[in-house]
Amino acid sequence: MAGLAACQSDYDRVRHLMAGGQVQWAAPTDTLALEWADGVPWVQAQVAGQPARLLVDTGLPTLLLPELLPQATPSGHPLRRDDSTVLSQHFGLAPAIVLRRTRFMGVGAGVPTAPVVAYLRARGASGVLGASLMQHGVWHFQFAASRLVLARQMPAGPLPPPLPFIRDEWRVPK
């Protein structure tokens, strides 16, 4: 967090915070059940020690309801969808997020705007499991089995090379 104070611009503060975080691994892999609703995948987690339902979206940073990110700071670089709809204007340090046996700490997250909060609340959700958290592991979607496997590193064996991503300040791959 000390590095965050040294950042010169709002863009740098968001970029620095979203790039940070740590993971405590209980095992080399962790398997999460995917629940499908509204055509999108959801997972069960714990956020700040409380049960949470999170929408899985690789095209967004991690987003949490305002009560889970009360110290969020306004950003001059809002998160926008391709159609320029603003999805978040505030960012902060997420509380601990536990996905089954894997614990994420110090992950940057955004607070969604009112329409996104309404969408999440209507579905009993606490936020979005997004790119700022997902950058800390290797994720394998097994759609036919409705599960998501999280690994510490790429498994050995013949696999295609990883795709190089350019990430924006919110850590969303472009």
C-alpha cells in the first residue's frame, strides 16, 4: 500500500492497486462449482468472512458491493464498457476473498455504479469475480462439467502457449 501513496496520477494509483494482491494456496489446484443463471457463470465464495455469490467475468475487474468496499476512492479513470457505459468510478482494496480453499488478499476492486449494484442485488450477489483477482492464478473453465479449476501455475504437458494480454489500468485483458 506504501507504493500506492507514491503514485503520481489517478491512473497510476488505479493501475498499481489493481496489479497487487497475494494468494494463500492450500493445494496446487482448487475446483469451484459453476452455477449458470441469466446465461452467465456464478461461484460461491466468502468475502470478508461472509458467504458471497460472485458473477464470473474475465472482462471486468473484481467488483464488490459498496458495503464490502467502504473505503473506496473516487477515480478520474472510470471503468467503462465498450459502449461507454460507466460501470465503476471508485476503487479500493478488497477484503479477503476465499474461493473454496484458496484465499486472496490485497486484491484491487471497484465499486459498481447503481445499475450494476441493482443487477447484482436482484440476483443475491455480492460482486464480480474479475480480472484483478484472476490475474493471480491459472483458470480453466470446464463448461461441460460446470466447474472452474484454479491452479497455481500452468500444468506440465503439451499445452498451447499462453496468450499475451495487454491490460488496462483496471487489469482487464484487452
